[in-house]
Amino acid sequence: MSYSIKTIDIFVREMPPNRMQFAIGKSSQDQGKFIEAGKRRPRALLLVRLELEYASKGEKTLIACSGDRPSFGWLDKRPGRTPDQKLHDLISLVKKAREIYLENGRKFDSPFALWHDCYKKIMAYGRANGYEDLSSSYASALFERAVIDAACRAGNLSFFDMVKTGKLGIKPEAIHPELKGYHLPDCVPANPRTHFFIRHTIGLADPIVAGDLKPENRVNDGEPETLEEYLRCYGLRYFKIKISGNRGADISRLSKIWNQVLVKVEEPAVTLDGNEAYRNIKVFADFVSDFEKTLPALFHHTLFIEQPLTRLITHDVASSDWVKEIGKRKPLLIDEADGRNDSFKKAFAIGYSGTSHKNCKGVFKSLLNRMLCFYFYDKTGRDAFLSGEDLSNMPIVPLHQDFASLGVLDIAHCERNGYHYGFGLSHLTEKEKRRVAKRHPDLYVARGKELFLNIRDGQVTTASLQTPGFGGSTMPQWDALTRLGDWEA
């Protein structure tokens, strides 16, 4: 099929303030209490509206979309630059990526081919102008998803069916020559996964038990506020715990989380996230040893440890012996260090076992990384895996598209409670809520006057997303959003 991008517009959905404080990674400490990290993103979502012309028994046009939070503080952690500078730079990079997609999308036959061409140009522009690779990946992926959504709508197929039938034009060997002879449809499930365990993130500032939250500090909006309350409300089994790089404080907090809450859960599953907290792999190895010795039961229930080292030293081949030794006791996974298409290959070569899937890092990248998992096992006998991460996914578009990706990647559990720090779907218009409630009764549930993600027995069901489009057909209410230029002003 022949395609042509006619217009790309960027809108902003302004978000209400968080209902609860959230802190990650290397937050500072004051008398043993973690203080919220510096500003990581504005209270806003970026939403892309793409108009596509396509040839299918005559010229037709359609509207497609994508979206994400501009989380500049996660994408770019370099010191010496203010949050406002980082946001300005990220928006500038997004605008440049839009120009590249418009220029190269005047006529194309394959979403994959267009992405590959644009990705190379965006990454080159980023390197030449001092951007982090992760920021460039974000800018590329924002428009990549809109193109994928457009192709799905033009073909009247779900994202899963587009992948399974090869209609996205994916050529793995164009990125990873070693994948020649491997076929993506053989590396995805026979049917899309539509049930996911929710892996509940426990931030450094999150209250664990009732005694951690003074009555005057409670939100009192009817929703859970402590870990033990979330557990009772949703029947959670999977948990993601943030660590700070302060060994004593981390072990103490892990002990409290385990002994006061998680020990009561039947077969809990835990992951740890360092968010680049460590600058020395030996110091991290000492933490792992202490963790195993001090909390053997929690260590046993820990599935993997995510991004312990800074992205600058993650791929250092000199660390390989340390990484492999730690990996024998607990698998290690990269996240912030996954800035380019070959990042997973490089990490696996020195002993890492996995990488995170995040739509904001690239959908085609994750599909190819899944294929690499098969290749790695065939060649080395070592298991490799993808995990489902991202607190930034919010309804409608970002959340739905990421669930659609997870369904193809067959990832059973995912970090998915960023909305807890807000109040359900309160950021949507009433028209959008009515549309969501009608089209996705499996995914959302009404409590009081608001809609919330429908978590039962620690799981959500997403079958309603398996309709034409990337994550279904539900669109934002465009006339209720602010154009990017107006929002900047």
C-alpha cells in the first residue's frame, strides 16, 4: 500500500497536580527520609495528530495519533542544566523530528522503512547537537507510533494482526544482520496477550503502612494511599521497588517492605529499580551481597534488578566480569542505557540478561529486541528477556498503545501504576470518559464519579484494545487540547 503523510500536529493535554508525592533514584536524604527528586516532567502529555493519505481502491485520508509524557528528567540526567532548559531542548528535538517525518513521509510504502530512514536522521541530528541518545529515541518514537497507528487504521487491522501478517514491512536484518533467517511472526504469540499482572511501583517517598502517613497528610479521596492499602484493594502480587544507591537506607526500607507487607502476599514477585543510582559496580555488587545475606526470602522472590549503573558506564566492557558474576545470582536489565538500537546487544555481550520495553524508546526496537532474545538463546543457550516498564503511560492514547505492544511482545506483567499518583481518569474530558467507558468496559471501572483502571486480583484485561488501530480506535477530544505552540507561549 502507498502512504503519504499530509499533516502532523502536536497538542498538549495539561494534567492536574499529582495526588501523592513520587520520588525515584538518587533523591537526597534528610534525617533518613527521602525528599522528592527534582522536577522530572511538566504536568502535561504530548499528543500527536497525524493525517495520512493512502491508496486502497482510490485515495483516502484518515487521522491517527500517538502520545507520551515529556519526561525530560528521566531522558536526560546530565547535571548543570535546569529543568526548564531540559524541557525546552526536548520540545525542540520533538519539533525537529516532526519536520523529518513530514519531509520523508511525503510518500512511503512501509511504516518500517519510513521509521528506519527517519530514525537514522533523528539520531544523527541528536548526536550532532548534543542530545542524549535516549531523548532522540523518544522524539523518533513519538512519531513512529502515529505512523503505526495510521497504517493499522488504513489496513483495518489491530496492531497484533499487522505484526502477525507482516504488513508493517519489518525487515529485521536491516537493523540486526544476524537476524537474517528469523521471522517476526514466529517470535510472537499465536494470539495477543490480553491479561497482564500489574507490577506496582513503590517509590522512595511512598508510605508503606498506615503509621507512615499522618492523618493530616492523607489525601482522603477514597483511593488507597499506602502500600498495604493498595494490596488489599487490588490483590497485587507483583511489585517494583525503587532503590537509591544508599546501601544502608535501601536495605532498611526493603526490610520494612518485606516484613510488614509483602511477606503476607502469596507468591509475591519483586523487581528492583536503581534508576542509575550507582557509579561504581563494586559498590553495587556489595549491595547485592548484603541484600542476599540480610533478606534471603525477599532476594529469592526478586526477579531481576533494573538499571543499577549510570548509562555512561553500563556498557563498559571492563565491568563484564562483575556483571556476569552478579548475573549468576540475579539477572540484570538495562533501561536508561537502552538509547540506541544496538544497546541491548552490547549489554547482553557483557553479561546483562534483559532490556525494558517502553513505547517511548521505540516500538520497532522492542519487536526486534524480542527477536534478539530468540537469537541469543539459540547462539549462547543464555536466557534473555524483555520487561514491561513505564510509569508515564496515561489513558487514553499512551496507555492503550503500550498495552497493545505488550500484547504482541507477550510480556506477562508490567509497571503500570503511574495513574495512581493522579486521580483515575480525572485528566480526561467528560466526553472522553463516556467514550472510554463504552468502548473499554474491561479496562476501566467506575468508582464514585470517576473511572479507574480495573485491577482485579492484581490483573487487568485488555481485550477491547484488539480492534483496528494501534491500541484500538479511541481518540482524544482534539478540540479540548492545546496546540504545542500556544502551550509554550
